[in-house]
Amino acid sequence: MKKSIVIIVGVIYIASIIFIGFFGMKMTAYNPTVYPTSIVCTNEEAVQKEGYKYIVAYYDPNKIDAENVYQILYKVNPDDCTNKKVIYVYDKSSSVASVDEFGRVWIKKSGFFDVTIQSESRSSIQEKIMFYFAMVKLVDIEN
């Protein structure tokens, strides 16, 4: 009786090694997906009113294009969300301004311009910003 138990345990052991070697064992790590809950515009000039953030920026026609740029700053909450990428939704045919993928608003002329910062993973998470680009007053200094 003792020999048969040792032989059965040995056969089961060898069979389990062959079974796992043939079928394999896949180990996966648990990485939960954390979705964004909100996007907040963090520009100091931004004022919250009626579901929009309003920002007044200045446009100087005498400056080169690279100097008539406004940077949009934002924060995606929570801090540990899996995908913090955003897209900028705006009227691509606008003659007032355009936005690049880095959140820089390239001002072309004075006027109103709407931008929506939208989460890439959830389109319902967004922050709406309304810009007003005011013409800079040109003052002549007389001596």
C-alpha cells in the first residue's frame, strides 16, 4: 500500500508538470483603468461664468505670429487616471485663431474664439473656454 501511494503521487506530479508545460500558464497583473472625472482650466486669467471659462487676451498686429500666442493650461482629475490625453475642439475654419496639439492658441486677429478641452478617453469630460482677443492699444509717445 505504501508503494502504490508514492507511485500515484509521483505520477500526478509528473502529469501536472507535463500539463502546465503543454498548455502553459498565463499570469496577468491587475492594472485597473482609472478614467478622468473632470478637466479644469488653470490659467490665472480664466473667470468662470455660465458654464464657460472666459479669458481675455491681447492681440498686437505689429508683432510676428510667434508672439501672438496664448498657452492653455489645464489639469486632468484625478491625478492617477490612466489616460490624461486631451483633444482641443474648435472651429477649424475660424479666421480669429487656431489651436495646436500642445494647447497653444495662435491668434490671427481680434475677436471671439471658443475652445473645448475634451478627454480622449471619455468625450463627456470637457472644459469649455471662451476667448476674447482684444486689440492692443497703440500709444504714440510724444517727447
